Amino acid sequence: MRKKSKPRNDKRSKSETSSDSEDRISKFPDEILITIISHLPIQEATRTSTLSRRWRNLWTFTTNLDLGSVDQVRDLETRLGPNKFQNCLNKIFESLKSPSLNRLRICLNAINVQSGSDFARWVDFAIRKCVHEFDLEIVSSKRGQYPYPFLCISNFDSLKSLSLQYENINAKHIESFLSSCPSLERLCLAKSAILSGLKISGSSLKLKYLEICCCFNLNWVKISAPNLVSFKYWGPEIALSLDNVPLLSEVSFLEAYCISLVKHRFKHFTCILSQLRSLSLTLNYPWLTEFPKLDGLRNLHTLN
């Protein structure tokens, strides 16, 4: 009589399962592993170096350098202390071996910015690494704690997207970026406390998307950008001039300036109303009982 074979036990330990998973991932070529690592903030990316000898230096070939959010960076500095934190940042910048970066994101507290020359070092690094997207955010709980940035920009041909959130960014800094970044298509400016006026112009500008947010001392903005498609403004009432914007089809306004637009029945926008396809207005005001009639919105598809 044949003995009944024991049923196969398919239950495996967690260590075996995780080991199999690690083996499967490790079979991927380096290019795929680097792509995976490139989607991680740098703190998580560097941790992969402890997985095995093969993983030790893969993070240095990441195509995105994301230092993480301000809170994440603050937590890291708290654990390491100021001196070790600065050494850690320097080591990260020095260790990267990838010849180019798709994205560079630097979010720091103002106390971690040692001097204005730090900005020049970051921009120089971005230029050398042919960065496509550059996000710079410096925050502080105390006004006036920011160092004034030293920026000398030239031949930043690779840059397509720039986001600046910093109290001491002024019009000269922005003009320097615009004149030195011929491929720039997206520009976001936020939280500048010293920006009083801004001119965005140039017949050769490739700029398609412009966003200005929370620059509360801004008084006027003049825009002449033949390739501009989208414009967003969130801030106080300003003198806004739009000239030579034949492709502008999306505009968005929030609160104070939006209220001014409604009060004046969009009289400064009559020249572009016919080309708008999307109009977004965010306002909360008790006196508004009737929205003004806008006869010129012939091509409007979306109104929020």
C-alpha cells in the first residue's frame, strides 16, 4: 500500500519571502535600480547603500536630487547636529556621479544657510549637472534671518523649470535667471518680501507657465511673453500689465487681486478675454451678490 504523501507546506518564513523579493529586485540591471532610487528623497536613497555591496554606490548615480521637505531636513539636522548636518549635505553634493540631473530640490531652514555664497554654490552645481528642474525653498520663523543671496548665473541652458520660494529674492535675481536660461518654460515665485515690481519680457522667451504667489509687497507686474500659456497670481492688488501674450489661455487669481478684478469688471483684461479657455477665481467676499457679465469670453471652456 502506497503511503500518502504529506501535503506540501507552502508557508514560508518572512525572512525567506523578503530574501526572495530582494533576490528578484537584485536581478534587475543597474539602470532600472538607479531609476527606482531616483524616485526617492535622498535620505531614503542613501539608505539603499546598506542593502548589499552591489547597492553601496548606486544612489550616487541618481538622476534626481531631492533633499526632502523642510520638516524632513529639520528632523535630520536635529538628529545629527548643525556641524554634522552641513558635512552630510556637502558629502551628498560631492558624491553624486551622475553627469546630469532631471530635478534638484533644496528645501532648508534659514539657519542651515551659512552665507549668501551658498546660493552661488547651489546654482553652480545645478549648471554643472545640467539640471532640468530646480526647486529652491528657504523658510524661517523669524523675519530678517535670511542671508542675501549671491547669484552669478550664466549659460544655464538646460533649465526648463524654476521654483523660488525665498524672502530675499528680488527682481534682479529673476531677470538674471530669465536672461541666462534660454530654455526656461515654467517659473514659480513665492514668498518674496522684497519684491516690489517685476518685469517678465523678451521676444525670445520660451516661458509657458508663470505663477506668482504670496509676494505681499509686490506693487506691479509687467508681462510680455509670446509663448505664455498659463498665468496664476495669488497675492495683493497690483497694477498688472499683459502685453504680447497671444497664447495665454489659462488664468487663475486668488482673493485680494481677484476681488479687485470683479470690482472693476475685468476692465484691464478685455484685450485677452476672447482667448481664454480656462478662468479660475477664488474669492470669499460678502458684498458679492452678482457676478459681472463678461461678454468677451467666447472660447471659455472652464470657469471655477
